[in-house]
Amino acid sequence: MTNQQKDYYQETAEVMAWILELDKETEQKVKKTIESIGIKTFFLNIDSLDFTDEVKEKLKVLKTVIETFDGDIANVDFSEGGDQ
């Protein structure tokens, strides 16, 4: 993973934490999970992730918002510059 990708994942986690009002610990967990499995897989597998039910519900709401604007999450290109 390049530094550019790490920065992108960090920024993504920070924005998600801000929007969802997540604490710093959860934000770091989100970042590490995204780094490990990718953003698309993250959203496609919310129920199987190791987060509290409250955080999972917030993530599902964010997923719904993304799908409302960009279509089915499986078809969204989350990568910076269009690569995923």
C-alpha cells in the first residue's frame, strides 16, 4: 500500500468519523479495517465487521446515503483516481 493510499484511507476514516460522530478509537478501527479490506468490501460487509450495533447502524445509514447518490454500493468506485 502506498503512502497516497494510506492518506486517502485516513482522510476517508476522518470524514466518516466526523459525519457519524465516532470517537477516535472507532475512527482508527474504521481506518485499519478499510486499509485491510478496502472501502467497497467494508460497506458490503458491515454486518460482519467488529463494531458495536450502534456503529453498524450508523454505517448502514451512510451506506444508504452513498447508494442514493451513486447507485448500488457494489458498483461504486471508491478509489482515489478511479483505481480499486
